[in-house]
Amino acid sequence: MRKYVNRFLMVAGLLAFFATAGCKSSGKDELTLVKIIPEPVKIDYADKILTIGKGIDVVSKDPALSFSRTYLIGQIKKLPGYAFLPEKDDSAVKVVLKLDGRIEQAEGYILEIDKNITISGKTKNGVLYGIQSLLQILQQAPASSEGLDVPRLKITDYPRFAYRGMHLDVSRHFFGIDFIKKYIDLIAMHKMNTFHWHLTDDQGWRIEIRKYPKLTEVGAWRVDHEDLPWNERPDQKEGEKATYGGYYTQEQIRNIVSYAAERGITIIPEIEMPGHSAAAIAAYPELSCQGKQIGVTSGGIAKVNILCAGKDQTFQFMQDVLTEVMELFPSKYIHIGGDEAWKSEWKKCPLCQKRMKDEGLANEEELQSYFIKRIDDFLTSRGRTLVGWDEILQGGLAKNATVMSWRGESGGIKAAQMKHNVIMTPVDYCYFDYYQSLNKDIEPLAFNGYIPLSKVYNYEPVPAELDSAEAKYVLGAQGNVWTEYMPTEKVAEYRVLPRMTALSEVLWSPKEKRNETDFISRLQPFLDWLSENNYNFHIPAPEGMMSKMIFIDSVRVKLVNPWPFARIRYTLDGSDPSVSSDLYEKPFTVKGNLILKACVFLKDGRHGLIKTSTINKVEPILPYSIDTTDLQPGLSYNYYEIAINSVGEIKKHHPKSRGVMDGVGLPAEHRQEVFAADFNGYFYVPRTGVYTFALSSDDGSQFYLGEHLTIDHDGPHGPSAEFGQIALQKGYYPIYLGYFDGGGGNSLTLQMKSDGGEMTDIPQDQFFHKKQE
Ligand code: TNX
């Protein structure tokens, strides 16, 4: 970009004779292409530039655009280049904002930069999106002594999906209104249009309800155990004061709703029911089946969190609450939760059982469905539409409901096939509370799963299973931000960014224009904007490092920079890398023991996670003496239908079936959830060397070579990989691999690379078993 400015200055004199004020022609190769996220539908460059030398004057005749005008002026003033712009005078470049009914797409806009700048939108929101694109262009415009240079162009743009959302859980941790506004700004910047505000849950009720004041007097506060891990927080004891929490008054909420609306964003409130209601029960114990006093849950999972479906009082309560909620939120959609409602209380409750009998309901799932249908009828009668998590499909879907598919895509697929609207938020792609890098040892504590930027970027919201008529029911997708492991605003921003940036492009840009390398190349100015606006974001660690690395004679260290516009710097003396540490330029060879520390630096000195590798010389392990005469190809496996939490427990059980597989993977006969498998056999090493294994699983797994626990990836967790290295001599080694699924998603793969090679699946001819085993 800078190169262009200098060259431009050199030729400026020559060009001056045909240049009108503020207009310079330029050759195509000199043109600075703009970098916009999300990528617009179409950009036509006019092969000329506009130099903004005398300031910018924003004009609009339409009163509907008066906020847009004020907003644009405010944002321009915040741009770093603004200081460069002289005071406005008559020759200032004009930015004209207007509504234009001829634009076809509902949220479409056209941005034209010529002698002046015009933004036309079909609607007010279209104009706002045009403004966001213009701001990105101005922010990255090269500055010369004459002003800011922007290319003349025409952008024709509109979104692919109508629903482009971000969620925030303010119950597990409370976030004040200033942060909520900052979050809304971020949503606006990404041309998203919905903020799903998760206002109630077991760990705190966060919205003032006038008719039920105890919801916030009691329900908004829990015992402060912020110093303890989330899952180890004890329940409130007698006499213990609840001091952690907070809530939003109705006045604050009205203010936020209009702040969001001005910026083109609808807020969908979520009031959880019938589960995730411990905070409401703490305030009004009579809402539960047993009516016992409980405290607001301090962390972990609430023991009792379900409202009684037998009492009419519960429905009256929820209708009253929703009536106040609807007064505050004009949104067509009202989210009522519906997820993870543990039904054991209902099984024991005479009133719930009576309700089931009276209504002819076969089981507790149908009782949940009855609950949701009553609420659906109520919301429908008030002209609103119910949204719920995909559990609302169980026992029968309420007739007007929209489904948010979170436990994978299957709920969304089912609902779309039933001609119900669907919003996709599958846990494997859209959960921004999961780790963002493979380096969980150096990331702040998060949910134990792994959703890197690349995975979000490559997410496709329309499942392949749907035909084109069904696909129309997929309104869009949403990033979910559950805050169990986000105690502060800075951590919340860190988790969200830049994954939400990737999601914004999935939702806005035409499918055929999606290109990950190109996206990464457009990321830098976007990150500059985030830095300038004081947002915290994740910067990845260099790839190619493991905490412990080994070698026999020497090892070639090859680091990969995930963000080519940034630089890797490293040290070999155990100190943390700084802006003056050595630049990593090419692979190097290590022959002695050392500590390598490396990280990715942005040009402003911000850096990502510092990754440390301890690199040590080792002797290879001796092979086992094995009688190879009766070895057969493949691994023998056992399959178990058991519910366990660690691999070690597998051995205490009897398998349901057994057989032989080519390699490590899920046995074909596995059921959908909650099972285990283990593998026994021999691994053949064709050459002495260092072998690196990658064990990916959801949930836990362990991998042994002989008695060496080569990879320990045990315990319940989401899909993620663990790596391990081992130096082996040519020959045969016994292998044991155990795996379990504790519910939700499941997956299992083992990959390998030798010395400098690439990570690949393990060739089948390296696995053997003995027939009798
Ligand atoms: C499941 S997603 C939940 C939330 C948790 C989240 C953690 C959903 C509808 N329920 O209550 O916060 O997992 O990732």
C-alpha cells in the first residue's frame, strides 16, 4: 500500500495536467485494492483514485438517515487518518447517504466513490452496511501529503443470509451495559443484524421484571466463588452472602434496545424454560416441583433447575415475565431456551404426573413439548414467534416454533424438513467458548474443545442433506458465546475475535467467493481497526511446535506462520521473544538440547501466544521381541456400550462386540452416544527415527506403545487433538488405544508423521494383531 503512495507522488506532477481537483488517474498495477470484511458481492474499480484533501462532508436529505449521518461522522472522527483531514470547507468531498427503492435485495447497498461518495441503501440498514464498507476503506487508505487516497469504485453488495447473529450469555458471568454496547458495535461492524441476549440461566437472572422483583433481588446474585474452577464451586450454604452478579434495569434495557436498533441490530431476548431455571427457583421456590429453597447456582451444573410443569402457577409466571419482556423487546423472535431440561424432578412430581395423565402425554419428553406448545400459543397470540434450542423437537415440535440447532446439525435438518425455520449454531463450528488454538496449555482456560478460525471460516450453514426447497428454511447462523470460562470482558473479546470475523463472511458473502487465503490476506486492516478500538483478540501461535520435542541425531525445526502478514520471532535461550528477537525466516537444524520460544508479532508490537518447545536428544526405544509368524493385518478391537469418564475404566467392563479393523477409528456398530472402544495389536516401525502422533477424539482417548503412554488425551472433552513424540527403532511394538464417548459428538482418529514428513493417516500395513487376541 505504502509503495503505491510513493510511486504516486513521483508521477503526480506528470498527471496533474489532466487531473481535476481531488482526482488523479492511476495505472491498474498501482491501484490499491480495498480489503473489506465480509467480502462484498462485487467491486468494480474505476482505475482512478480520489484524494480526500479537504475533509469530508456527510449529507443526507432523508430524515430516516439522520442517525446514519451522525454515526458516520462520529466514526470518521475516530479514524487515525482523521487528524490528517483539514477542517471542512466547500471543496470537501461529499458523502451522500440516500435510500433507493430500486435496489433489489432487502439489506442491499451500493457504494460509489467518484468525485464524491454516494451510499444508497434499499433500507436504513443497507445504508449502514455501506457505511461500514466505507469506514474500512477510509481506515486503510494510504495517506500522502495531499490527503487520503481512496480508489474510485463501485461496490454492489447484499448478504447471503437474512439471519446473521451473535449470542452472549450474561448469566454465567455478568457484563455491564458499556460492554454490551461495545459488543453491539462489534456486531454492527461485521454487518451482522441480530444480538441474541441470553438473559437468564441457573447462575443468574439478569433482567428486571416489575411483577416479580425477587428475580433480580435474589436471582441476580450468587456466592462469589470466582477463585474456584467453574465445576468445583460449592452450593450456597446457610447464611452465606450472595455477592457476585448484577442485572439490567428495564430502563437500561430500553436504552440498549434502541442503541442496537439505531445500528441496524435486533435483540432477541432469551428467557430459559423449563430447565436452566435455578436462579428463578432461588427467587420463587414455589415454581419448582418440590418447592424447596435453593441458592442461585455458583458454577458447574445446577442439581435442580427445572420449573414444575404440573402447576398452572408456572405458566402464569412465565406469561407475566414474557409480557414484560415483549414490552421491552420489539423483536419478532422471543427465545425461550428449552435446552438441557433434566426431567428427573418431573418423574417424581405428582402434579407433573397428573398433568401427563390429564393431557394424555406418554412421557416427560411430551410434557416438555406440552410446556413449550403452551408458551408457543401464548407468544403467537401476541404476534411473536417462539425460538428454542433443538431439544424442543423432542416429544413434538410446537407449530410456529423456529429451531436453533446446537447439538450438531441434525436438529436443524429435521426442523427444515418439517418446514420450520432454522438458525444454525452447531457446537462443532459456532461455539466460541471452545479453545481457539491447539495450544490449550498457553491459552486462557476454556471449554475443552477446539474450534480454530479456519474451521469457522469453512463452515457451511446449509447442510448438504437439505434440498433447495428445504434449504430456504435455514435463515442463517449464529456464534454462541457461553461465558462459564469468560470471567472478564477482555477474555470474552479474545474468544470471539477473530472467529466472529470469519463467521461474518460465511453469513454475508456469496458462497462461491469464500476463500480462506484471501480472507487471511484481508485480516490485517481489520485487526488494526480492532486494536484502535480497544478490542482484545486472539493471535495464533506459530505452527510446528510441540511442548516436548525430541531428536536422535539432529532435528530440523520448521515453523509455519498462520498469518503471513505478521512475523514470527523466536529465542533459543529460554527468554520470552520480544520485538527485537530474531525473525524466523527459514527452517533450522538443532543438534543440542535447548528451549525454543516463538510467537507471532503484528506490526504494532502486539503478539500472540508464546509457544515453548523443550527440545532434547534421546536414545530410541528398543523394539519388543515378538513372534511374528502368526501376525495378521489390522488391529483387534472391542466395542462397549458403557457410560464412563476415563479410558482407565474400560478394562472393568465386558465388550458388547469385538472384531478387527484396518486401523484406529469408530467401530461401525457404534451407537449414537455414550460408548467406548479399545484397540490391541502391534505397530510396525519400518525405520529407526522420531515418530510424531496426533490423536484426535471427542471425548477422551489414550495411546500406548508398549508401556509408554505416548499420548494422554483422557477425560470428557469436545473434538480436539493431542500430540506426542517418541523415538523408535525399526521393529514391532505392542499398541493399546482406548477411547470413550460421554455424549454429544463423537470422533476418533490417529495420525502420524516420521521425522520431517507430513502428518498422514497411518498406512494399514503397519498394524497387526494375533489371531487369538
Ligand atoms: C450447552 S448450547 C448449553 C449451555 C452451555 C454450553 C457450553 C445450549 C443450548 N446449552 O448451557 O453454556 O453448552 O458450551
